Amino acid sequence: MIAGYARAVLRIQDLTFAQLLLWIVFGAALAMWVFWHASKHGSRHATAWGIATFLLLWIGLVAYYGHYLMTRRRY
């Protein structure tokens, strides 16, 4: 217990094979969507954005979305 309360922490050791497989499939699908979106909008580093999203999941997704919002063309 830390500071009077218990925290439930999900560790990779606690995942079942099915849960781990589900997270991998979810990460791959999200990475493919980011790659597709980046390619469609003319990013020169679409592959890097897809790999970053797969490896870092939410951090990569938020970083890509922030980058997209700051650099998109406004007509």
C-alpha cells in the first residue's frame, strides 16, 4: 500500500495469452490505421508513425495526432 490506498497495476506478467494476443492485434490495427492516415495525408514518415504507434501505443497515437493537427494544411 502506498499513501494509504492500494493500486491495481496491470503487468505484462499478469496477462493471459488471449489478453496479450488481443493487445497485440489491437496495437497492430491501430498502427495500420495511423500508417494509412499518414500516407493518405502525405507524411514523409508514415512508416515511422506506424511503428511508433505499435511500440508505444497511446503515446505514439497522441504524438501523431498532435503532429497532424499542428502540420495539416488549412485551406
